[in-house]
Amino acid sequence: MTDAEKLEILRTMLDTGDETTDAVANAYLAAAKQAVINLAFPFGNGSEEMPSKYDYEQIEIALYMLNRRGSEGETAHVEGGTSRTFEVADIPISLRCRITAYAGGF
């Protein structure tokens, strides 16, 4: 999947009233790509490419990060009877567990 296709899917998944620019969305896609690489290659040397089988995980992680803008690091919030709690302060475990770490020999 190309970066343009990923951007289009991400833009479609965002709230229709969202004013996110393509530059911001691309920045979050890049951050999500690096997060996937770090999870898939925990002992890598930095030259690894993201496996294409994790394209949708990249998009979902970017969407998660975009939706959390302004509330980074928040683990609980109660206001007017509404309560918000995040799974973790980072990428949720439900997304992390879908990325399998590659292992190699010594």
C-alpha cells in the first residue's frame, strides 16, 4: 500500500469535522510507522523497513494518536459525569499485540 493510499484511508477514518492537514496526518503516519518498526524489530539496527502486512496497524496507530491529541499521557479524566481512561499512556496493548517481533540468531 502506498503512502498516499494510507493517507486517504486515515483521512476517511478521521471525524468529518476534523481540520487535520495532510502534513499533520503524514507526520502521525510516519510516527506510527516508526512505532511499528520498533515493535517488529526490537533488536534492530535502524535499517529495517516496515513489513507491508502491518500497513493497517500503522494506520490504526496513527488514528489512535491523532484522536488523543491534547490528552497525551492522560490515564483518567472525569468531567460532567463523563469518564475517560486510556488503556496505557502509549499505544494500546490491543494494537501492540497484533505486531509480532522478529527474532534472529546471534
